[in-house]
Amino acid sequence: MTVSRRRARFRLAVAYGRHRLRRRFQTPLPSTAEDVLAGRAEDRLRPVTAEERALMPLAARCIGCGLCALVVKRAAGARLPDLAAAYLRDPTLLPDAAADLGGDPPPADALAAAAAVCPVGVPLPELLATAQRLSRNTP
């Protein structure tokens, strides 16, 4: 069945009119960053900085070989091979990992040594700092 040009334009006009009518009665979207953060507070979501966003592909490279765990057994209570997985998990669940990430971190040289033996180059010190920041319950 072919549709005439006049009928197509009429249908387009009706669809556009419906769209404008719906938009008139919609609740407005949050307009400021504070509104967005307030709306996400119950989800325990925190904004991620550009530097932290750049770490995501690097964390995804972790193959879970455990070489870093041979150098440093635990970092702030978490096993180092689990650190990349903790960083990549659902952001709303990161506060549940706060107990694992809240202990005393290993010395910086030990964490750097663990990162040095990583065969795929996962930046463990930066991942630990980011995971600790995102897991805190306070902003």
C-alpha cells in the first residue's frame, strides 16, 4: 500500500503535535549538577572524574593471574586480583565493598612493585585509590 505525500505529512503533523503536547506536561529534567547528584544519592552513585574514567579500560585488562598477590597479599583488606573486578562492578554496589577497601593500604613501594609485575599493566595504586573513594558512603 502506498501512502500519498499529503497523508504522510498529515501523519507527521499529528505525531509532532502529540509530541509537543506530551512535553508540555512532562516533569522537567534536572538542570544543575546538584540536582543530578541529589537524584542519585539514594543509589549511592558518585561522579567519576575524567582520570578515573580513563582507568576503566586499564582495569578491564586484568586477567586475574594473581602475580600481584604474590608480591602484596592484600591491599587495604582486599586481594589485589579482586581490585580490578571491584572497580568494574556495579557502582551502586561499591559501598558494600567499603569494609574490604577500608583497611590500611600496603606501602606505596609494595603496591608499585605489585603493579610492576602485572603482565598487562594494570595501574593498581590508582585503582585502589579510586575504588576507596567511590566506596565511601559520604560525598
